[in-house]
Amino acid sequence: MSIDRRNFFKVLGVTGAGLALGKQAQAEPAGEEVTEFKAILYDSTRCVGCQSCEFSCAEVHNLPEPEDFPEVGVLRKTNEKRRTVVNAYDTSKGEVYVKRQCMHCNQPACGAACLTQAMLKTKEGPVIWRENKCMGCRYCMISCPFDVPKFEYNSPNPKITKCNMCFERQQEGQLPACVENCPAEALMFGTRRELIAEARRRIVENPDAYYPHIYGENEAGGTSFLYLSPVPFEEIGFRTNIQNASYPALTKGFLYSVPAVFVLVPSVLLGIHKATKSNLDKNSNHD
């Protein structure tokens, strides 16, 4: 029987919110501090296509060195050997470079579809994969509306791979490698709230340079990777039909931060997986 995605999420939102809030009330002591998400703002008007982000990412994560930059229109995607890529687009304002990687959704569909919480949205902001908890179902790959998680099919010990926003480096007080090594300062690291304010400031102060939208502020319920562009986002390969409501859509208050404890119910997650899979299939048909 087919699933009506809109009605599914309406029912799921009411049921899931009660379940999640009930768990939270039991698990969290009153007055517990809430940690703001860390995020990255990417300003494509500043990117010069140098690929420093790609090379630094490969070095930090022991990945193969990236290949030479392709021509305009030759689009690369992230895979099991590269967690971020930069592509060039021919737009109404000339050539524009765009960096792509995991979006680190505020309420990630990959995490919601994962029955073992191997894919986890940390309270700091990055979405990470935990090998010791993964059962190999790969629901995270199917559920992601941005088609990010990849599987090492050719490895004798396969893993799920994707950008983790250099979570280990953040734990040591360091910047994500791509941010630290961007010579054009196209990447900025901070709290999500601060970066949205900065993005709005840039748009207001220089309206001719920017398309008036922050991609990731609301898409899929909001993401921890935010984008500014000189042209409409469909001109640089972004899906603009991504819903604004988050796919799990179980609780409120995720625009900027989450409590330290976030519990989801396996039966609910299976329903989310089916719904997001259906949505991804529909989107693919429109590409």
C-alpha cells in the first residue's frame, strides 16, 4: 500500500512529539544546558575553485588525493573516497564554484532511519557515523534527501562514509580542515545562529552580489551547512523542491540547538525511512 507522505508526517509529528518529549522529560534534569549547533557558512561568491578544501579533507581523513579540477559542466559527486567536491557551474552571472558535502541536517533523515543510532546528530552539530553501532542496513543512504552517505562496496571491511565536519578536530578545539585551509575565506565556522545572522548581513549590505536566500536555513528543517550564492540555487545544482519541514519532524526547537538527550522509537523510524525514500524517488524523477 502506498504512503501519503504529507498525511504520514502529520500523524507522525503528533505521535512522535509526544513520545520524544515524554522520553526527554524523564531523561533530562530541569535546567540542563542546551548546546548550540556549530555550523559552516559557505559563500560561493568568494570561492575561487582552488580545491584547498578537497586536498585538506583528503589529507586529514587519509583519503586519495583529489583529481584535477574538471571543466564547467563536468559534475563530480562525493563518494567513498572523497567527502567533499567543488564543481564549476555556468550561470547567469558567469562561472560559479560550489562546494558540496554532507549538509548536517538539524534533524537528519539518515539518523532517524538508523535503528541503532549509528548515524547520530551530535549535540555540537555534526552528523557522525559510529562504526561500532552500525548493523549494515544502509537505510541512511536511502533516506538522505541530499544523497550523501556512501558505502565502501569494494572494501573487505566496508564502512559508511561521509563528511563528519571534522568532529574529532572540533573535539580538540580545532577548526574543520576545509575551513582552516580556505585561502579565499569562502568558509566560515561558528554557531548556526551567528552564521545565519552573518549571512543576512552580507545579503543586506551587498544585495547586488547575492541571491536573497540562505540555503539550509529552512530546507529539510534546517541544516548545519549553510550556503550563499550570487544566483538562484537551481542554477548551481541545488534541489529547490526540498521540503522546509524536517523529515523526522518529531520535536520543536531544532532550528538552533537540541537537548543532550534525543530519543527516537524504532517503529517510528521505520515509517520515516519509507516516507523519505518515497520523497527521494519523486525528486529523482524530476532531476
